[in-house]
Amino acid sequence: MIGVTMHLAPPLLGRADELEILRRLIADVRNGRSGVVVVRGEPGIGKTELLRALVAGAAGFRVCRATGVESEMELAYAGLHQLCAPLLGWLGSLAEPQRRGLSVAFGLESHDGDAPDQFLVALAALGLMAEASEEQPLLCVVDDAQWLDQASAQVLGFVGRRLLAESIALVFADRTPEALPDPPKTLPDPLKALPDPLKALPDPPEAPPDPLKAPPDTPKARPDPLAGLPELRLGGLGAAAARTLLATAGAGPLDERVRARIIEETGGNPLALLELGRGLGVGELAGGFALPDVGDLPRRIEDQYLERLGALPAEARQMVLLVAADPVGDLALILRAAEGLGLNIGVLEVAAETGLLDVGPNVRFRHPLVRSAVYRAAAAADRRAVHDALAAATDPLSDPDRRAWHRAHAAAGPDEAVAGELISSAGRALRRGGIAASAAFWERAVALTPDAAERAARALTAAEAKYAAGDFLAAQALLVTAEVGPLPELGQARIQRMRAQIAFALRRGADAPPLLLRAAQRLQDLDHELARRTYIEAMVAAIYAGRLVRGADPAEVPRAARLAAYGPEEAHPLPHAQLLLRGLAVRLTDGYRAAAPLLKEALARYRAQPLELDWLSASYNIVAMDLWDDEAWFELADGQVRLARTSGTLSWLPFGLDYLAELYIQAGELSQAAALLAEGERIDPGIRAATLPYVSLLLAAWRGDAPAADELARALARGAVDRGEGAALTYADYATAILGNGLGHYELAADAAQRASAAEEIVISPWALYELTEAAARSNQHERAAEAADRLAEIAEASGTRWARGAAARSRALVASGPAAEEAYREAIELLEQTRMATHAARARLSYGEWLRRQNRRVDARSQLRLAFDALGALDVQAFAERARRELLATGEKVRTRHQDPGAELTPQEREIARLARDGQTNAEIGTQLFIGARTVEWHLRKVFTKLDIGSRRELDDALRRHEVSR
């Protein structure tokens, strides 16, 4: 084991501690635990050398390598394919949907249907690695991760967050974002000028922009796909190691002042020390009078490389540029292209002798900065020439996308043939699931399209692709190109719609509803179906904006949508989407009673057809919630989650998990809800970070966790104001009311519930009436309580569900007296116990018991309070359980405080795995459902067995019941 600095090669001087950390990771993998780490640091800091040393010391491991390349960032799954290529022999061991999804993503199979979901590909990659690791420990090393294509980076981030008990080490080398150079020039900015088809295109870009450094004007930077993974950050070398390394690079004696200045200005960067030391003349080394400023380190190092390049013959410089233009480094391809340029193999050997690149089965530059320096310094005509040679040498049948990419960079002006090839590549990328890659091909095709009308149409398609990929800044720029071009009226209306969609995606409310409304009105006579979809989008945007919607008339959107919804009818019976539009419009203009019949009919028709994960799914979840239809809500949310899991549509799954978790909270299955929220976090932290913590706040409120609820409520309120998402303010008030009622802070709860109900917003305002009635009744605000109970009674009559009728009966009981109150309590309990809403049924018993005690019927009160206390405690609704305990004590009952050893408590994920195992699922089936490896499932089950003190799956059912009762 390398443990002392003197044993390290010069590039690793001073890195013994970091290398030891990586070696311990390898040791953990040998012992059956996964290891994941992202090595971060600035260019030249030693990341690649650490990875090389790690690989050299990983005896007995199967090693898979991938290196991100700037110019390959437009090719979907290129990095993942490179990493997984040695493992493709295990493809046949995957479940068929995963095998096919990965094969299509890698271009191994053709596919004419929908593209495989990116997370299905991720699940398949995880399974492929897990299968290979069963035979031999696996070390996956990814260098220059900042240049991975977007699809590969997201997949590998997904895999890294799920590794636990597989014999797999996954190690990334990634540039520190703040250390990255400014993004180079890209295609012409359509906000400034449109490309003239009669003039030559501008010079090819120096390199594609780095995905980890967003331009300063980007309104919403894309999250780091490796966020949340363990990190090892590399800083500069210490003074002693830096002096030693610098001594190996100098050409003569080094003046101490010069040495100190170099070390200070390079910050101990190893590559800078070596290259700058080699590049200094004798005078500079001795006295330092001619020592130039180090300046920008990456650029200074590149200058040193360019000095060495400049000493080469012209043919050798052209050969090095040829290698720089090829992202793969395929020696055979490079030699074929060189032959087309009239270069012989001896020229490549001359270039290799400079130390700038290494020649083997693949040609690799000594450092990524060499590639960027060479490409940047070349004249535009020279770059086009090498790309043209590479395109000619690339097989159009086996690698059409790379050939099209090279042809695009070789084009000196607009070229319809090349643009057509790029569009074909965009289609292939989309079928493989590479949305971002497809958008990049479309964007380049726009610049190469000579016909103005065709260019405008393609710019609109490219903008839609960029929007789908989440690149809103690029989408907005392309919309300008499309808008200026000669587009028909429908095209101009689609542009307007997309601008509104981007506004909603960026701000979630505020100005989005009126913008979407204008787009829908413009589309109405041009494309009736698209107009209908846009009206519904405007309605959903209005629901999110809530009280913060902009415009002189907040009701403008639903009123206009209502007029449109009752226009000419194309079909009888009406499509469910048309009914949905009518129902939502009436709901926001005429209120609950008028809308309920329309919404119930729309929901029934939607439920009668096969479930799909489309843009309407969320709308119907909201409708079921607003109708207090717990069965429909569960059917939709559970069905959507199951479909997302089985189909691998994990991009939609976090939102489905939120809807299902919210139902479980209302139903009292708080542990299950917590497990679902944790699952959503593991799928994609970026999605969770980009959404406000609605459901997490609700969970904290029902648990009675005041500190967590207060923090989350503040975060929700801040986000609501920043984004114009008024619905979040109403939700925060509703959660505060629940928390206050649980803790007995009734005046605070009444004020919060009053604000939430007065907002007159869909779903939450009616729900808040339930909390308002209790809080007002308990704080002697009888008039307010009676008014809330009356309003809830009207809603229950229109809804007709047991949940709504039970809630209304319990509210009626709270404001009644004598036999009427008791009758209403009994009715509430009877109705609510026939629903999924166990917490509401238990709270009805609690209210009934409290009422009985105040009627001096202590024996009857004890019976109801004991049932409420046991139920609320088992449901983990601790604040309400404590209320029941206090009431029981007041009746003279002795009540033991519940205690649970924290170390014996199952985590949400352990509880979910135990439940699935109890239901008879195998480790592999559980792993597929929860997107983790089978060995990780086994590892969790061992912990479950230990905590529950059992020895087999047969004992899980009884053990889980005992565990829940004891909590």
C-alpha cells in the first residue's frame, strides 16, 4: 500500500492522504460495500493522476473507464456507452424492458416507438453493473465528468445514489465549477442577428459550453447531476511538495524569490508548476526579472502547450489538430482522415514525441487543456478542413450521427444537405431517449438551413426540443429566430404559447396565467385541440399562482376559459378533456357546487380509460383531491406510481410519489409517506430542489414536529413570493392550522385556517374549513366555526363522498349541542371509518371523546378517547395523540407514555422493503420497484431482521404489526 510521499510518482507528490482515501474505498468494495466518490478540483490539480494510481492499485477488479470529451457532449449516452462497453455481455441477464431500453439508448437496436425513459436506461445501467459485479468486483472510473453528455451524467448520478451493497466502486473526476473557464463562443445569438444564408457561417465554436457552468444570464441553472454524492476536493500542494515538484521541472538553478512567487501564484497546482517550470528561461529562473504574470492558470498552461506545438512542422501541427477535432481518439479513423489530408503515419509519431499526446489503440492528449488549446489556436479554415476529413473517413451507416456532426463543423456556409443529416440525427437521438442531444442537433441544423421559411420552422422545432430538455435560455433565443422568419399564423401562435410555457416553468405562477390565456385565445381558430390544452395549462397556472396572479382581473383566465369551453362541440359525448376544461373554468368562476357535477363526470370518464402518464395526470389528481374522492385519488396516484415504476418513466415518478405521499399522510400512513418522499429524493435531487416542500411540510405538521414545520413553512412562503406561487402560501397556512390544532394552539390555528379558506383556492381552501371549524370552536369563536361548518356542509352535499360527508358531520357536531351533536359525531365516525382517511376517523373519535368528557360522561369518554389515543399513536400523529392522552388523564384513566428505542426504529426505506418482502416479492423484484440493487435489498433486510428480532421472511407480518403497535 502506498502510504508515504517518497513512493509517489512526481505528479502525485503530496497526494498520499487523498490516495489513501481512495484505496480505503476500494477496500470497502472488496468487503462487499459499494463506494462512490467525486474527485473535484481545478484543471491540472491532479485528478487524472489520482485515478490512474487508483486503477493501478485495484488488483482483482474489472475496470471500466470513460472520459468526457467537450466535443462529444451533443451525443446522447456516449459517455455511458463508453463506460459500459466491457459489460455488454451481461445485457441478456436484464429484464426485457431494461435490456431493450439500454440497447436502444446505445444504438444497438432500432426503435420506432416512444424513446426509452432516461431513468429506465439508468435502472438498466445499474442492473448491468450489479450483474457484472457478482462475478468480479467492478471499478468504474469516469474522468472529465464535466464534459459528459447530459444523458450519461444524469444516469451515472442516478446509479451513484443507489449503490450500497454491490461490489462496485464508482469514481468521478470533475472540475470544480467555479474553476471552469468562461463558456466559449457558440452559434450566432439570434437575439442580435439572424444568420444570412448568403454569407458564410461564423467560425466553428472553440468547444461546446461546459454544463456545470451556466452563463451568468441563465435564469435557471441546471442542477449538477452528481449532486449529493460524496466528494473529495483537491486543493493545491503544500509548500514542501510544491518545491519538490517544481525542482523536477526546472532547467537550471531556481532563485528562491522566483520559486516562492511561482508557488504562490499557481496556488500549488501541480500541472501549472510542471509546465511553467519547464517553460521558464534561465534568466527567469535565476533572477526573476523577466518572469511574466501567471494570470489565468488554464490559459497560461495552454500557452505553454502552444509554444511546444509551434515548434513542430506544419504537417505535424495539422495532425495534432486532427486528433483534437476527433472526440473519440479512434486511431484507425484518425489515420484514414490523415490519409485524406495527405498526411502519413510518421507525422503522428513526430507529434507524439513532443509529449503532447500518447498513441496506442486510441490517441489521447496528455491533458484536456492540450486539446482545447490546439483547437482554439487553429484557424477556422484549418478546423473545417480536419472536420471534413473526419467526416469523409466516418462510416455513414455505422456512425451517421458522428459523421453529421463533423460535416456540420466543416460547413463554411448554409448547407441544406448537412442540415438534413443533422435533423435525421436529431430523430435518432430522440428515439434513443437523448432529448438534450436531439435539441443540440436541431439547433445546429437551424444555423445551416439556407431557406428563411424553413429555417424559421426548424427554429421553432429546435426551441420546442430545447424546452423539453430544460434549456429555457436557448429555447428563448431560438424563438426569436423563429419569430422573425416568415412563419404562418399557427407557427406564430405556437411561439406565443411556448413563451408562456417557459414563463410558467421558470416562475410557476405570477405572469404565466395571462400569457397562456393569450396564447390559447390566439390558437382557438387555428388548432382547436392545442387551444384546449393551452386553456387547461392556463387554468393550472392560475391554480398555482393563486392569490399572487398578475393582471388587473384575477378571474380573467377562468372566465375566458369558460367561454372557450362552451364553444362549438366536435364530438358527443364530450371528450373528458373538454369536460375537465369546463369543470375547472366553472370551479374558479362560479364555485364548488356548480363545478362538482362537471368535474365528477370528467373524472369518471378519465378513470374509465387506460391510465397514461401525460400532462393531464396531475390535473385529474387535483380534481380527485378537490372532490374529496379518496378512492379516486388513491387509484390515480397509486396507478401512476406503479406505471412509472414498471415502465421506467422515472422522470415523472417524483411528482407521482408526491401525490401518493400526500394521500398517505391524510390517510394516516405517515411512515409510508416518508418512504415515498425519500424515494423521490433518491431518484433526482434536482427535481426535489426545484420544487417547493409542500408535502414535507404537511408531513411535519401531522406529526406535530413544530421546529421542522416552522422551517418548512418559512421556506414555502419565501419560495411562494419569489416565484409568484400563491398556492404555496395557502398550503403553508393550511399546514400551520393542522399543526396548531394538534398542539392545542387553537387561536393560531383558527387564524391560519381562516386565511387558507378565504383564499378560495382549489383543494386547500375547502380542506381548511375542516381545520377552521375545530380551531374556532375550541377557541370560543362560535360564529366563525358555525360559518365554516355551513360552508363545508354545502361542499359535502355537492361532493357526495363519504370523506366529505364525514368531515362535514364532524364539523357540524363541533358547533352543535345535546343529542344533535352526539348524532353528528357518530355519523362522522361511521362515515370516515369507511374511507381511507384513518387520521380523520381517529380525530373524529378524539373530538367525540372530548365532548363526552365535557358532558361528564367519563366512562363513555374513556372508551372513545382510548380508541383515539391508540389509533393516533399507531399512526404516528403524535400531537393529536398527546391531546388524546391529556384528555384520558382528565377522565382519571392511567396512560403510559409511549417509548421506542430510536436504534430499533425502522427507517422509511427499511419499512418499505419489509412491507414488500412481507407481500412475497423477491429481492430482485423489490430492487426493480425501488430502483436499487438486489444486494442492497438484502443488506437492508438483514438490518430489518435485526431490529425486529426475527430470522426469516415468514415472521415479517407479525413482527411488523407488533412494531407498529409499539410505536
